[in-house]
Amino acid sequence: MITEIAQIEVKPGSEADFEAAVVKAKAAFGRARGFHGFELHRSIEKPQRYRLVVKWETLEAHTVDFRGSENFAEWRALVGPFFASPPEVEHTQTVVTTA
């Protein structure tokens, strides 16, 4: 399992609209092969900063299958207008857990 962490800065005043767009985009993620769910976190100290945490079966499920699909185009069309800058994305693997 791979975790994608995207740090997203949104335009001031667009936070509620961005969150609503992410809810609408759930279907696009749900159709993606290898997708295992996501969470959207909003910073308390910097309320225009979000972290989207997505679980993927493999790195390629995200970087090849999803990013090369109509689902990704739908995602970006819904949320892209709210970005203040391009998201910063990285992928991680769990090495220690308490769960």
C-alpha cells in the first residue's frame, strides 16, 4: 500500500468551495483502479493549506493509471480553479504503525 500526500494551498476565501469540490470529486477517485480511499485535512494554523492523503494499491496506480485517466482530468477540473499554486505531492510507505 502506498500513501500519496498532496499539500494544497487554496486561494483566500475559496476554502468552502474547494472542500465542496473535493466531495464532488469522490466519484472520480472511486472509479480509479487501485484506489483505497482518501482523507482531506485542513491546517488549523494555516486554514488555506490542506493535505490530501490518498491510499493506493501501488505507486503506478496513482502515477500511471490515475494520472493518465479521465478520472484525473475530472478531479483537476473540479478542484484546480481553487489552487493558489501547484500542489506538492509525495508518496510514502508505512514503516512503523501502532494500529
